[in-house]
Amino acid sequence: MTTTHASPPVRDDAAAATDQWLLSLKTPCYVLDPTVVMARYADLRERLGTPLIVSLKANPNLDLLIRCGHAFIDGVELASLGELDIVAGRINAPKYVNNPSMDEDFMRAALASRCTFIIDSLEQAQRLIRVIGKQAAPHTVLRLNAGQLVSSGKHPADHFGMSRHDALLTTTALTQANVPVVGLHTFAGSNSFHIDDKGSDAAALAHALAAFAPQVAHITGMPVEFLNVGGGFSEHFPSQAQTFDAYRQRIAPLQKNFKVVHESGRGVFAGAGTFVTRVRSIKALGERYVAVCDGGLSHNFLLAKTESMLKQYAQPRLLRRQQAPVDAPTLPIQFVGSTCSRADVIGWSHDASAPPSVGDLVIFENCGAYNQTYSVSAFLSQSPAHTYIHQS
């Protein structure tokens, strides 16, 4: 991934100036705004009324982190040695490492960086104990499987975390090795944050963790200090004001005895990133225009919706270099990428409009979380998308 530093020119009409700046960029590219990251982090943290840990895997861009990492006052969650390398020496807030496949090298680096370990299994705890040896023991947090924790059938049967039984065995092993267990963790998955009063929502997970905490404390002889109940917040979380109000009321009793914390990656980063691609070819096909772009699923895999049963494609903004021809027929526009895969459809504009022109920009919003890192750029040996930082 190449990162180029650039700033749009300062003019009276900021929006028009930004559009002119966008037209000058090398495409396909991502445009990331650190001021939006910081604003969304502060907004989500206030709505929750709790500390908020940032999941860096959503967007581990170093240039972005340099500009906004100081705002992540409650810490960052890291899922790889590469992510730890990015924050080492740059983030003074708490660091949490969380990956079921963590090997010894990752563990040693995390120990040197004084990270808190989120433990996924008894075997992982035993491996950590061996790596620690005679070093000072780190703090650990036990991850419990959300589906096992709230057995309502509403949470996905994923493979993360432990059953209650295994969590207690893990607690015993860590305690016997003098490794402190300071918290409990669970996560129900992306876009899972909701309130339904039926025992299967986000607040129910928090209460289930709290109910399990005394069993852990009985083994360790120390109270569980905090509950990390994950997040699952969507990029559209500002529209869920009533949900947040109800959620705060539901978890308020827990805050008398525990420090309740949350995590977010998508909610913090999604709205701070834009994907920009350029029209390279245009044709009429059937009752639509097909705009072939220089960026596609190799650069933004999530736009192709290949993992969705019902494909609801994003509708991008078309930034024309010049006025559209007035005499051209108006048709819907299908936006496709640059590969030979028929799955490489990245957007639709179903409103009839004049055809784009070669060189026009196709701009997708809400692409700041996972879109870039989740993409398989090796297909057809395509170069990765460029990255620009644009501070509004």
C-alpha cells in the first residue's frame, strides 16, 4: 500500500475545491480523514457513557494513526504482530492483543510492549504461561463465546472464545501460574448492537458476563475489574439515539460493581474513508449503461457484496469532469471493476441519468473500515489502491 501526503487547495468554495483536488488524484484510491475519525470516536464514546477501545484492524493505516491515535484515550485492540508494530512507541494508551492463533513471537512482542492479553482458550493460556517464564506476568482477560454465554439462538455460533467451563479451567491455570485475570470479554459480531428486551441483545450479554464474574473471582481471590462487551456498532450508529438511551439504562446497574468498556472499529472508521475510482470505459448494454472503472473488487472487495445473499449495491456519487451531453439517452448505471470476474460489480445508480464519460470519478462513501484491508489485491497482480490523507 502506498500512502501519499496531499492536501486540497484552500479556496472559498471548499466543496468545489475538494472535488477539483479529487480529480487530480491517482486512482483507485482511498481518502481518509482523521478529523472524522476523532469526531466519531468522541461521539460514540459519549453515547455509550463508557470507555471505548478502538479495534485497529478496521483501519491500520499508519499515516492516519499518526494524526488521530492520540484521541484513542482508552486504548487499542490489536489482532496481529503487524498491528502491534504500527502502534509500538506511538500509542501510550492501553494495548490489548486478541488473536486465537497468537504464536510465541507475537506473545513475546506483546509482553515487551506491556499489552493486556485477551485469552481465547485454555491451550492459549498454557502457551502464554510457558512464554512468560520468569518475566513479569501481564494482565489477562478471558474471552467467552457469545453464543454460549447467552443461549437464545440469537447470536451466531462462531468459533471465538470459551465456554463457561473452559473459562474456569483457564482461570485456574492462570491463577496457579500467578498470571492476573483482570477482566472478561465477549463479542457478538459485526452490526449486532441492538436492544430487544428478549434476553438476546447487547445488554443481555453484558449482564451475562457480570453474572459469571463471581465464579472467576472465587478462583482468583480478586474481583473482576472490568467487562469488555465488544460493540457491533454500525457505521450509521448516530441514527440509533433511542437504542443507545435504552442501552445505557440497561447497563447502568452493572457500572456500580464493574468498569464496563466497549470496542469499535467500524463505528469509528467507516465514515472517515472514501473510495475513489475512475471511469475507463463506458457502453450501453441492454437497458443500462456499464461504467468500467479502474478500481474494483481487487481494491474494495466489500463493495462487490460477494458475501451477501441479497446484494444491495452502494450508490456512488459521480463526479463528472465536464457537463453531461444533453442529447444522450438516460439509463441506470452499473459500475463494474477492472477484473475478469463477473462478480466485479461495485455499485449501481438506478436513477436514469446521462452516461458518464471516460475520466469521471466514481466516489463511494463509508469506506474507511475494512474495505481496504479486506480486499484481495493479488488477483490479476493488480497494484493496491493509493491512500491519501485529507484533513477537513
